Amino acid sequence: MKKRKFLKSLGAASTMLLIDPHEALSQNNVSPIIAKKTALVLGGRGFLGPSIVQSLLAHGYEVTLLNRNKTNTDLFSDLPLIVCDREKEGKSGLKSIDQKYRDTYWDIVVDTWQKSPKAVADFLDEFKEQIGHYQYTSSVSVYDTWDTKFNAETAPLNPLPSFPKTIAEEYRYAIRKTLAEEAIRARTDKYTIFRSHGMRDFRSANPKDIIDEPFWPIRFFRGGEILLPQVENHHIQMTDVRSMVDFMLHCAADNIFGEYNVACQPTPFKDYVSSLIHATKKPKKVYWIDGDFLIENGLIPYKIVPFWKPQPKGSYYFNVQKSIEAGFVHRPLVDMITDQINGYIHRYPKDDVLFGKQIDGTIKCYSADQEKAIIQKWKLKNNL
């Protein structure tokens, strides 16, 4: 359903609330009371969860959380909470849930789990008969190869080992996500899987690690002279959390099921830079510096310089047409960047994050001093 039609249907639904109760009772004996839809969010207090919870509440859902009550416990303290550890073997955490919740029918269950696929399978084994629509946040990492551009949802997935018999069995992130998807498809057909690609939000995915801070928005926010990689066919792609959450609610409203790549269209890096400039209005000057020159001076693609990943060549070229046709709209990058900067300022009001070499010896992007030195070298080489 197109977005305009979707909004129109919402308006029609809300108009039903204004029907005269006597008239409503005379129509097929239908009760005038419209029950709120119920939503269960597994987690709900981390990176993606709060945005999902806020959107569900805004759309009139009665929201319940299920988590261990250990992360951001101040968030949504007024909402019902099922304290449960899904990582306990033998489903012991799930089986300890109060019977009233085990008997509750959930119109929508949202799962952002990224750890044990066995935990995903266990939850569905216990609750699948109580779920109207199960939504799972996955990743484009489930695709077997990124060597070709425009992988669609039908592209081959990662070859998989045997499904884990215990929650403790460990696999890398991509295999965990692929196994979880397989577990979902084996247990229900009323699911929507959202394969995201580098989610960006007001929040940080890991506030304890500065590598998850938005390097380019911060760099442009700080202004001054900025170096940029000048390389051929440089595109980027990412997923705005707010846009994805809107699509999740849209899928819930229209019972849209299946797998969907969810991200912005492949975007020229120069267009992204234009959005950064528009959002910050800070750069004194930008220097487009030859990519080989940057590599010679230690600025390695992707490892050191974010959003520069020439290999594999499909990295920032995933096909999102199916999502767009289903109603997904990725909001302007300027808006997303503005949210990222505001989130960073909220976390670091002194703007004191230092990129580059860390105390423990790790390298997280590149430092301001390193950038200045390379710009100076480039100026001397090109008589600027």
C-alpha cells in the first residue's frame, strides 16, 4: 500500500471512534468499544528498541516489554515489564513467565535479538500461537556474497552449520542472523524480516565505544578544513532508524509479510557530503584528496575512513526496491544527520570525543592532527 493510501486508512480508522454508539450497535451487532492492539517488544531499552516503543505508543498500541531489566532501566518505567532472561538453557527463563502473559494474544511482537538464534527459536516455540505478527530485525549480512551489486531479497543466504542445540553455541554475527531467520521461517508464516544496512539514529549503538559515534556528522559539525576521499564510483548506503521504524508500523498495519532490504538507495558520497554541509554549515574548506594518496598516508578504506569500502563491490549497493514498493520511505539524509549530531551533543555536551589512536592502542578513524598533516602534504604536492 502506498504511503498516501496508508495514511488515509489510518484516518478512516480513527473516524470510526466518532460513530454514534447506538448506530454502531445496530450494525451487525458490533460492539462500539474498539480494543487497543497489543504489542510485545523483546528488549525495548537499547539502541533500536526505544524508537520502536515510542512509535508503537504513538500509534495507540498497548505496549509491554520483555527483557532482563538490566539496560537503561529508567526508560519506559511506566510500561508493563516481563522480566525474563531468554538466554537460559531449556527455556527456563521463558517458562517462568507469569501465566497471564503466556495466555495474552499479541497483535505484534517485535524482536531485535542479535545473539543466540536458539533463543529466537525457543521464544517462538513457546509463543507462536499467541502472536498475530512477528517482526524481526535482521541484517544484509545474511547474504552469502557481496561481490555483485544490487543483491535482492532472493539472493543466496550464508551456508549454515547445523542449528545450535544450546544457547551457548557461538557463531559470528552474520551466521547468527541467518540461523535466526531460518528458525522464524520454520515456525510461522506471519513474519516480517527487516534486513537493515548500517543503522543510524539519534542514539549510539554502543555508547561505551566511540567507534559507534557518527564520524562524518561529527567531523562536519566541528568544521575547519576537511579532507575527503576522491575516488571513482564512491557510493554509500545506510538505514535511518526512524524511517525503518515507520516502515515496521506500516507493515504491522497492513499485514505485510516476508523479507525486506531496508536502507536508503545507493547514494553518491558527494551527495552525502552535500547533506553534511547543509546540516552543519560548518566547513571552512573541503579538500578532495586522491584515494591512493590517502592510503599511502595510512588512511585505509573502511578500516580507518568510514563510508569508503571499494571491496566487496556490492557493499553499498543493496537492492531496496521491494521495500519501496511496499511503502518504505527513507527520509532525507539531512534530517537523519541532524538527529545524529543532536544525539552526539546530548551524549557529549563538551564535544570531547577524540578519534584516532586510543590509549589501548586501537585505531578508531583518524585524528585531527593526522588530518591536518595529510592536507598539508597534499597542498605541497599540488602547489595549493
